[in-house]
Amino acid sequence: MKIFFFIIIFFFLYLSSILNFDRISQDYIFKIESGDNYSNIKDKISKKEISFINLIDFIFFITGKDQNLRIGEYFFQKGENSLQIAFKILFDKVYYRSLYIPEGSKSLDFLSIKQIEKFCRYKNIENCNLDGFFHPNTYKYEFFENFNEVLNRSFNTQLSLLDSLIDQNRDISDYTSMELLIIASIIEKESCKNEMSKVAGVIYNRLAKKMKLQIDSTVIYGIKSFDGNLTKKHLKTDTPYNSYTNKGLPPTPISNPSLEAIQASIFPDDHEYLYFVKKEKCLHEFSTNYQDHLIAVKKYQLGK
């Protein structure tokens, strides 16, 4: 029966190459909703000047697909003919929406204020600052899914990864889960994957010595409408996130850290470095004392 079915399909594909089927004039996302039947979807598609001729009706009838339509969205590409469109529905080639959460992003980079507030109500979160709590990845979902549940997959993944890694290193027990997430969020903004553990070591060394972190990315996070130009005035303006004016960690994460950044926060390198300055992309000069750090700043930042 299956062989007979595929023979028929290939026969119709051959016909599509020699017959003049209607073609869609622009990209279009077509939606089949609960309660739609074959007659409904034909009517909907006809509004795009695409008609299903008797040949297509016959395909749906002999396969029983006219009685078993897959709810979902279907992406019809400009230039596709009615038979190609029909086959997408026939073979359940549904279109998935996607939510992309970049590494090092803030929640407002991929969510609206309204979406953030709705999710906080959904999770019963009072202090609605979600930065740090979404695991960076691409999440596929369909139109009928609750968007809060999609966000919750990312939220739960981030916390689950954090807890799992913490369980693997009891030496980090002096820090709470939130503090480790904050450290990871700083590491994400300050380094590439090749130096994350090394940068983590610097952060822990400074915290252990009660030194101010003096990290630019924390300052930037606390600036409203930052224009990309970090000034001396910014460094001197006291905000909860200014690690030049405050000791210890900022009150919340400053980005959504990757798995690698979280790993680095829990498994930092053991060294004596207290300073680092950017030499080039993804590469820093590390120093154990302020004098060497000043030399590195002059060489790599001031060009002296």
C-alpha cells in the first residue's frame, strides 16, 4: 500500500512540472486552526488566488488527509504552485516560530515590557528583573502554544544547569546561586569562551581581597539609554551597578549568561591575577599587581 501511495505522489509531482498550477505571488504563512476542515482551508487558500483543483482533492481523499488535517502554521514561499502547497499540508510540513535568546543579552533585547510583565505574573515573580534567568538558545514553538510556557522552558533550563553545576563543586558553597549567576553574567560580558575561567579567577580574587571589581560592563548596565561611550563621569556616578563606586557584586545579573560562562563561574581558574585589560578581540593581558596593569593599559589601551 505504501509503495502504491508513493507511486501516486511521484506521479502527481511529475504532473506538477507539466501542468499550469496556480502559483502564490508572495511569501505567506497559512494557519490551520482547531475546527477547520478541508473545505475551510480551500476557501482560505482561494483568497490568495490559489485554487485546489480536483486532482488535489483526490490526493487528500485517497490518503484520508481531508479528514485528518494537522493544526499549525504552514509557510508558503513565493512562486510555489498549488500542488507544492498542498503537499506541505499533506505531509504536515508545519512552520515553527522561533524565539532567539542571544548569549549576553538583556531580556529587553528579545522581549517587550508587556511580555516580561506577563511572564512575571505567570511565575509570580515580584521583583520583575529577569536578566540572567533565560538560557541563551533558539526555542521553536507553534502558534497555539502559550508563550509564557516557551519562556519557562528557557527559564527552567538556566536554573537547572546552574543547580546541576553547583552540585559538582562544593568548594563554591560560600556563594549563593544568585551570586554565581551574577558572576556568570559578568563573565559573559567581559570575555570570550577561551578566557572565561581565567576572568572568573580575577573576579574571585578581587572579591576575596575585598577589592572593588571595577568592571565596565556592570557600570554600563546601570546607565539608562547608554550611547556606547563610557566616560569618566559614568565611572564616578554612583548606581547600584557601578563596581567602581561599590564593593562586591551588583544586585542582579547584568546579562543572560551562556552555559560556558556559568561553568566558569563555578569552576574558575586558580591563579593570582587581579587585573586584566583588553589586548584584542577575545584576548586580554592579565596582571598580578597594579603597576604591571598600568603598563598594560598604556600599551594596549593608550598606545604608549
